[in-house]
Amino acid sequence: MEKEKLIKSSEIIGGSGIESSLIQLIQDHNLTTIKTREQTDKAKKNALKSAIRVSDMLVDTVNGGVQETFVNQKRIEHEIRALTATTIKFTKQTDQWLTASHAINSALKEIGDFENWMKTMDYDCKIINAAIRNIYKP
């Protein structure tokens, strides 16, 4: 828009030598300034677009890692629940085995006690039998 004004003003102004040369220099300077400003604005817009694209890519990269971590966390939590259930099951089974083992040990103790009692009774019976024989010995 400013470019068009400068071009029109240069067409309107006609003049002689130095004046027109100075006006032409000012107009050239103004055109160069406008072009530079347009290039700067374009470069700013491109830089902003690039920065936004880089930012989006970084966010996607971070979010991808976060999402993968979240999925792994859920999988680990599921495995923990499954292992906890299995551990509880094995604990109950181990308690049952311990109860059965204690019962067997108690039964074996009782058998050992009974066998010992039987040996003691046998020994006592032999002593009594020997004593009775000695009494009735002619």
C-alpha cells in the first residue's frame, strides 16, 4: 500500500535535476525500507511457524513417552494384582500343607510314644513274669 503511494507520488512530482534526484533517492530509500520490512515480517512469520512446528514435535515426542510410560504402568499394575492373587493362593496352600505336616508329625509322635509305652510295658511284664517265676520256683 505504501509502495503504491510512493510510485504515484513519483509520477506526480516532476521536476528539475537535484530536487527530483533527492525525491527519487527518498522514494528509493522508502521502497527499500518497505521491502526490508516486508521481508522481516515474512521471516518473522516463517520463524514463528517453524517454532510452532518444533514445539508441536517436542510435545508429541514427550507425550509419546508419557503415553508409553502410562501403558507400561497399567501393565505393571495388572501384573502386580495377578501376582498378589497368586501369592495369596500359594500362602493359603502353604498354610494347609503346614497344618497337614503338623498333623502327621503329631501322629508320628503318638506312634513313637505308643511304641515306647509298649516297650516299657513289655519290659515290665517280663520283670513281673521273672519275679513270679522266681517266687514259684521249687
